[in-house]
Amino acid sequence: MNILNLLTKEKHIAGIEINDRVIRIAYFLRKKRFDRKLHSNNTEVLEHKLILIEEPIAANMISGGVVIDKEFLGKTLKDIWTRAKLSSNYAIVSIPEDKIYSHIFPFPKTVNESQLKEAVNLAIDFQLPIKKIDSYIGWENAGDSHVINEVLISGISKNIADGYIDALNYAGIKVLALESHLASISRSIKLKLGQATLLIKKSADGATVFILKDSIIQFCRTLPILFAKEDGYLIKEAEHIKTAFESEKRTTVIDLSLEKATIRDEYLKYPEFSGTSQEMQSKWLIAMGCLIRGEIPKGQDNHISLLPVGTAEAYAYQKTTTFITLVRNMIIGVSIFFLFTFSAAYIFIFSLSQTANKKINISASPISSDVLEKEEWIKKINLITSTSEAILSTTPVWSTLVDDIKSRTIDGIVISNFSITSVSDPISITGTAKDRVTLNQFKKLLQESTYLSTVELPLTNLEQKGNIPFSISSRLKDPSMLYYK
């Protein structure tokens, strides 16, 4: 049994759009009610209420897709979250596409799944115009043809992505996936199945021309503001892109103004979109696209995420972090409670002793019933204190071990699960490593721990070069080191 599943519940996920002018949040508020019409007895029904939040942000906080002031952005997000009183702190986040590189690569249909992954990794290593070591890169299937496999690969500089991640972490928001505005739009926009559609997304820093087909980005190009401002240049460039795409793919591309795009039909049932204008629907395409992704069942999200780990791994990591924080806070809370109880008892006993001494010096009268009652109360306090000390002396301080392992976790190591039943049982640590050098270094650091002994790392997937899954087992060197003394 996994203790994480006992102490952390499934979290609802919000969709967040961040751009240079505004932050938009879409969130499903779930409420349970009883419906007497369905059956003769009351039947519990889960209702979904759509919440839309829009908040302007200060100028120059984000420019050209880059966060200029991380702390200010974090404070703004935290303030929005507090005022909106959202019950979820998990989110799918969409950021401007200005600094995100995306391209579709074709691969032979004859290769199997493992060969396809290897071919994609080679394409990432040798064909991308960005350095893999300095970027977060993801990929997903972009089409199903009888001749070729089309794979969409996207990447972003770590420095740029970390600017958004740091701001969200400051606000207490746990990011499960990071994607571009275009990816979010492709998921929420209403388009005809099988029809390639060209759209233009304008911003304060320029304009992006992109083509969508069957909810997949087929092409995108971002033009700087200097070119986009020229008379007719944007229209001519879009026409050239359309002609070249039609010639290469042998298909017809239709034009659609992004301002006239609408939400998919299944989301028009919500009052927030019912009877609204096209302009109103189009401005919520990005946030709704994130929200739709958040509704994908856990383990089935295969879309691109511009984070160090995939969406499933990010969710597991956030749950582990929540559990460790919970255990730490419980230990601190119990310690403060017993410290306060002991201090109060000591002060009361000292005060009572001083009062008794004064009475003895004044007269030798018999002890009053009040003193006897207080003496009995003191005995009870002493009994509680003794019991508390016995409990603390037999309660392991798990936070000491967790902090030690955390201090030895280096960059490139992502721990997805940490479990130990008792001080005498084995310790299990599982996760993924950037490469084998990093994994061996992590093992060596664990072996140097004053708390661990017999650190074992079975060798698996020797042919795998990166994102290596691992499972480390160990035992406590001296269990008594984790007890209060």
C-alpha cells in the first residue's frame, strides 16, 4: 500500500494563460448534489461549474515571451489565487510561443516504437537549432499516415522556462505541464475535422502565423514587431506560407481570423459561453485549452510538456513534495504542543511552590482542600508529560532522514517515490536520472550518508542513455539516530 495515496487526495487542475498583458485562469469547480428525479431514492450527482478569472498585469513584467520580473509575477499570481479562493494549487500553464521552437519531423512508418524513440532522440541531438543541454524539450505524435510517422518536437531555453516556473512556485502553484499558447489553442478551438486552417496570433511583440489540422500544430512562424508593422507584410507572408504548405502537403488551407474562432461545441453548454460573442470565446481559447488538458486521465497525457519531466512524473513529484511537507509540519506541530504543555506545567508548579512556601512561613495551619486538588491536578500533568516523553522517545524523526536525502539529491535526479515502513525495514527510493554519470554520483552521495548503509542500485536498461529510471534500496545504519534523545 502506498502511503502517499492515503495522505494526499487527487487534485483538481486549473488552466492558466500567461501573456504580456493579462493572466487568465479557467477552473472547474466540482460540487456534489442529490437528484431525486433520476431514481425514487436520492442519487448523488457531480456538477461542474466553470470559473473564469481575468486579471491585467503590469507593463514590462513579460516581454517577448521572457519574464522580466519573476518575483513581481509570483506575487501577482499569489494575490489572484488568494482573492479567487481556488481550492486547487495544481495547474497546466500556457506561455507565449515567442521563444519556443517547434517543428514536425517525418520518420519512416516501418520503425517500431522503441526505434522511433531512438530516432527522435537523434533528431533532437543533431537537427534542432537549440542545445539539448540548455533546453527543455518534448515531443508528441503529429499525424498518422500510411507512409510516415510525423512527430512534433518543441523546445525552450531552460532560463526562459525557469523564469515562469520560479514565479509559479513563489505563488505556491504546482506546475504539471508547461506548453505554448498555440498548443492550448489547438486543443480548444472549433475546427472542421481533416481541414488545415491558417490563423494569425498578434501580440505586443509581433505576430505568429500558424497552421492547425486535427488539433495538431502543422506549422508556426513568429514575426518580430518590426516586420509585422509593415504595411501588408503580414498578409503577404501568411499567403506565402499558405501556398508553400498547400504545395508541400497537397492539401487545401483555409484562412480563419483568430478573433472569430469559437470554443468547441461541448464547452458551449456552460453559461459563461452561452450566447457570448466570438471575440469573448476567442480570448478564452488558451486558458480553456489548458483546462481541457488537465481533464485528461492521469497517465494518458502524451502531449508536449516543456518541463524537465513528463506530466505524469511531475504529478508524482508534486504529491511526494506535499507528503514530505505534511510530515514535517506534523512533527513540528506535535513538538510545539508538548513544549507548550511542559512550559505551562513548569510555570504553574513553580508558582504553586512559591505560594506554598509563603503559607508555611506564615502559619502551620492544615493544608486546605484547594491545595490538595491542585496537587492531584499536578500529578495528572506530570503523568501526561511522562507519557508524552515516552511517545516522543519511540517516534522516529523521519524529517531528519528526508532532509539528509534531499540535501544529497543533485541536479538531474528526480525522485518520484520514497517509502519506508519502519526503522528496521528497507528504504526504497525510485525516480529518474538525467544520465548514468549523474545516477552514479547520486549513489555515491547516498553511500556517504551517516544514516544509510548498504546502498544498492541494480543495473537496468543499460542501453538507455538519458532519463534513466532507477530504484535504490538501503537500510538505516543506526535506527536510534532518528529518535528523540
